[in-house]
Amino acid sequence: MKQTTTANTPATPLYNAYHVAEATNGKRWIRIGTVFAHEDGQGANLILDALPFNFDGRVVLRTPKSE
């Protein structure tokens, strides 16, 4: 699958996708995928790396933090 690239640089994700699970000590944020913009700027692809157990259908998208 082709992702958005410019001048031979890797695509920069718009968002990381998370499943927020209830845990005994609060909530657990589990990264399940990434969102990349289309080259024409008119949409995006959500690439899922995993589907959580007991998935409730909600995916939370958050801007990636620089590492």
C-alpha cells in the first residue's frame, strides 16, 4: 500500500490510533494503528496493526508526539 511521500522522505503520520481500555488502575491507551493523509489532501488512510479484544467500536485518534 502506497503512503504519502514527498521528495523521497517517508510519510509523516497525521495521527496515531488508540483503543482506550478500562483497567483496574484507570484507563490503558493501546496503540492499534496510524493515520496517513492522501496525497491530494482530500482524505486519509487508517492502517490498523491490531484489533483489540472486547473492542467497543471506538478508535481514538491523537497527534503523534515527537520521540
